[in-house]
Amino acid sequence: MNAILKFILLAIPYFFMVLGIGIYNRVNPTLGGWPFFYWYQLVWIFIAAILTSVVYLLERKDKNLGTGGA
Amino acid sequence: MGSFALEDYVIFFVIVIGVLVAGFLAYFWRKPKTMEDISEWGIGGHRFGTVVVWFLLGGDLYTAYTLVAVPGLASSSGALGMFAITYGIMIYPIVYATMPRMWNVSKRRGYITAADYVKDRFSSRSLAMLIALTGVVAEIPYIALQIVGIKFVMESLAIPATIGLSIAFLLVAGFTFFSGLRAPALTAIIKDAIIWAAVIVIVIYVPIKLGGFAHMFQSAAAINPITVKLSPSLELGYVTLALGSALALFLYPHAITGTLGAKNTKTIRRNSALLPLYNVLLLFVAIIGIAAVVQRGSLYPSSLSSLAFPDVVLKMFPSAFTAFAFAAVVVGSIVPASIMALGSANLLTRNVYYEYINQKASSKTQSWLSRFLVIAIIVLALLFSFIPVASKDIIFLQTFGGAFILQTLPAVYLSLYTRKLNKWAVGAGWLVGLGSALYFLFEIAFASSLYKPLDFIYIGILSLVLNLATVGIGMLIFYLTGKVKNEGIIWDSEFQDFEK
């Protein structure tokens, strides 16, 4: 798979975590009583895992990755 | 509550002793032809599959330090404690990008440590030694942190802390001596089962008892608004601390050791996608710190913050569960201490002893030296943990180490992508990075790892920027004088996956 696409998918969380601080450091809107600061990060745990999984699945489709050598 | 009956002690000791025994029995697990081989003893012979590697690497993120220090930070500094989650989110994309390359080259050339790789990449055993020693220096406070993390548990159980800790950790040294990486791998599985069970019970029960999450957050906000959002002046410190810690984690010797234990790169990639799920529990662990604030009715002073987690458990649960949860904390410190000591011992054996003292040392000699070094390192960490000042603010201990280990990033991560980096440029960057980190820490009297004069930026990141700038200037000089060339003896193709 395209190295640039892979890089972008893996880099996305860093933009939202590092540069996004001014946006997510807030209390409202709350979700089920959770301050935004908390539930935003809970959501990002899953988004980040999904992004990495997507890279893995795309790479695996390209070629049979890293099964040898054992 | 808070007083313990005989059966509570039985629960506690059965779990802790059971895990210690499992560490010794790990010697027989997937037993190789010989254990007198540095690769078999030190990295389990590249044998572990997705499940074992999950526990082995998950063990790094989810330790006694996590259970004690993260709620502790939340209890004294509120939302700042969430840095552990932001950090957790940013760990794995880096792992996905770098560690398969590291594994491939290590498998092809028989590397046991990151410094082994640095030596060949730059054709420089001196640079390799600097990287190795940085790793050891950063790792020892991390081990001490595991020990300090359980001191409070021992004290609440009225077990004499110095004797109890010494016995427990000498047994850890003992099982690592015998079983090598197999010991933390096997015990990590048991440890995680116990910790997950304890944490799930706590995070379900405590918010209910405090009137639900919504009510708990409201009460916390009424006590102090920094529990629900960061003070704006700490935003830069928060994100740089999280980013710096994420970049640092897989530069630590123990993380590389765990990674090299994997049987193939598919195992590493899969785990990079799966391990982030650990962060969900980590988030709830941080919230335990907020629960502690609500229960106490005020923020914890930072000198008492390590008591936040034990306080919540002691005050809100029957003593039998408390004994179980405390056993989880103790077990959570044993597994990481084992793999950390092992990773450091491998560095000293391979990149100092073998390289500089005895190049004729056989794999057998190396494996024996590493074994004795494991014991020496754990004893050193024990002594370190008994220094009174170290037991305060224990989370900062790790961030000091993190600031130092971060300075090995150009040598270890950057070099995975280019053969052009010159050892002098990287070495100068390391010197500037380490020197400046020490200077900044001195300037603020080692009170924190956030640098107040510059908007509370994390010192590790500040020094890394200076480090990278030095590497850049160095490379520019080499470029202008026409001296940029391919360095070292590793071919680019050696980073690629093995053909099926």
C-alpha cells in the first residue's frame, strides 16, 4: 500500500491529540455526565485502534506480511 | 474497614506466592534445547505469538505504577492525570511504524538489544555503548518505581515494607535468573487476569456508590474545576508530556526486549492494532483518582497522592476484596520489574562487556553474565527505592528517565529510515539532548519534569528538539563538505519482511 496513505492514517491521532488540545480541553458538551475532556479521549482510543487496524488490513491485503522468519 | 483478618492474608499471599512460583516454573515452558544461550534466555528465542506478546507488552503499560501513580496524579492534579490516556493513544501508531523494521533486522542479524542494532547501523560501538548506558540509566528508576508503587500496599497490610519488598524482589530476580524472558511472559498472563478483574470491579462499583459518573464528576467539579478540565496554562505541558512519553516507551530496553520476543512481524502489527484497547481500562483507572477526590472532599496533596488508590479500595470495599486488589498491585509490579531488569542486563552484557571487555565471550558466557546482572540491577533498584525522597511524586521519577531515553530517538528510530545519518551528528545530538535535559531539571531543582519558564513544556520534548536540531546542523555540515554517505553495514532490504 501507498506509503503516504499509511503515514497519514498513522499520523491522524497525533494531530487530534497534540494540536487538538485547545479544542478538547473543555467541559461541555458532556455525554452521560462525562466532561468533554474525558469522553473525547475515550472515543479516540477506539478511533486510533481502528486506524491502525485499517493500515494492518490494507497492508495484509497487499501481500502476506511477515509470516515467515519464525 | 482497613483491618485484615487471617483469610485476607491468605488471599493476598496465595496470589503473590502463586505468581512467584509460576515465574520459576516458566523455566519449563516451551523449554528449548539449552537455556545457556543469550537469545533463548534473553528474548525467548523469537518464539512468542500474538497472545503472549499482547500480555508481555501490555504488561509495560499496565503495571503497579499505573495502578498507583495514575490515580495518584488525578487525585492531586485532576484532569492532568488523563495524560496517561492521551499518551496511551499515541504509543501504538509509532510501534506499528517502527517495530516491525526493528524486528526484521534483529532477526536477520541476531540482535538482542537496540544498541546491537545501533552498532551495525552506524559502525560504531561507542555510539552503541552510549545508547546502552542511557537505556540502563533510564530503566533503573523505572524498576524502582515499581517497587515504590507497592510500598504503600505493604504498609496498609502491616507487612514490614523493607523486608517484604526485599524478599519479593529477590525472588523476582531469582525467577528471571532461571527462566529468562519466559518468566515475565508467563506471569504476565496471570498478572493481567488478576489486574483486569480487580479494576473492572472497582470501576463498576465505585461510581455507583458515588451516585453514578455524572454525579461523581459534578461533585469533583464543585470541589475543584481542575478535575474536569485542565488549567489552560498546563495545556502545552500536558500534550508534550503525553507525546514525549509515547515516543519514549519503545525506546526503553524492556519494550524492545518484549518486541523481539515476538515470533514474526505479523504478531507485532496485530498487537499494535489491539493493544490500544488497554487504554480503556487505563482511563477508568485515572477516574479512580477523581473518585478519591470526591470521597476525600478535597484534592490530595501531592505528597499523599500515592495513597489515592489504596484509600478508595480500603474505604469502599470489604477487606477480602482489598486483599485481592492489593495482591493485584503487587503482582503488577513483579512482572515489569523482571522484564526491565532483563532488558538492562542484556544491554550491559552485549554492548559493554562483550564489546569492550571480552569479545571472545560465548553465548553461554553472555547468558550467565546477564543472569547475575539481573540480580545486581534489582538490588540496585531496591536500594534506590528505599531513598525517602524517591517515594514522593513517583510519577516524576519515570518522566526523568523518559527525558533521558528520548534522546536516543535519532539513533534508534530515525536511523530505521535512512542510512545517511552520521554517527558524529547523532552522537552530538545525544550529548546536547542529555546535557540540556539535565540542565533544565537542575534549573527547576528536579521538582517536576515540566519546564515552568517555557509554558510548562515537558523537558524531554524540549531537549529532543535541541537534539534533533543538533543532528540537523551536523548533517548539514557533512552535506556541505560532501561527506554524506551510506553508513554502517546494514542493507535497506534487511528491514523488509521475510518472504513467506
